[in-house]
Amino acid sequence: GPGGAAPLENANPLIYRRSGERPVTAREEDDELPDIIDDREIFDMSVQPRSAFLNPTHLIRSINDPEHPLTLEELNVVEQVRVKVNDAESTVAVEFTPTIPHCSMATLIGLSIKVKLIRSLPERFKLDVHITPGTHVSEHAVNKQLADKERVAAALENSHLLEVVNQCLSARS
């Protein structure tokens, strides 16, 4: 009714088991060797920060869903296999899968992933955040918005939208 919360679009989402913590290799522990950023590291930056820019609080896997008290990983919106990193070419591509094909939160989820990567990675990285092909009715329009630097910047100047994004990125207590 009036003043009440809107009903959830996907009231009973499937919940997936979180993947285990990533083991730290001897190479990663060696401060003499250059750090190579790999797919798993982008997905799960929960290891101790080995480089100044790797902030362990920035985890794609633990981004909160805007509608549910669950993470994007628990809803299978983000999966490690859909994160592609090329350290040599300084590119990071993340595909995300909305829980339902008409999810109105798709742009917000993509924006949250993009903001987390912008805040976490060195500026040299070119970021590509997009919907897994064929999983959303407005896939093309959402991808176009997420790829447009000006539109992303304008969205983040909207204080209400920035607050919602920050809630998605904040650690759950």
C-alpha cells in the first residue's frame, strides 16, 4: 500500500555456495617478483594486500545485492569464470548475470561492480562491465550505459544513487 515497501521482483532467489578462499602462492609472497593480477584476484581480493593498490575490503564477490540481504556471489550474479583479466594489456572484463531477465536493478548492479573496480585497481586498467549475453531484456541498453564514462560519472554525481551504490559496496556487519 502507500508508504509501504515495493514488493521484491525476485522474492525467492536461488542462493549459491560461496567459493573457498584463495590460497596464497609462494610467488605472491615474494616481494621481489612483480605482482600479476589474475581473474581470481579480481573476483576475490580478500587475500592480504601485497601491493599498495590492492585493498582487501574491495571484493566483487561480497558486493551486496540492492534488493536482498545477500551478496552478488550468493545470488550467482557474479562468478569467477566470468571475470577476465589481462594484466599485460591492463584490461579487466566482468560479466554479470541478473537473477531475472527483466531485473530493474541491472544498471545499479553493474554500476556497483564498476565503482568497486575503479576504487580498487590502478588507473592503468581499462574496465569493461557488462551483462552476460542473453540474460536480460535490456542487455544492450544497460551495457551501453555502463560503457559510457560520462554517463557513469554523471550517475555518481547523483547523491541518492551514490548512496545506494555505497550501500551495495559496504561490508555487512
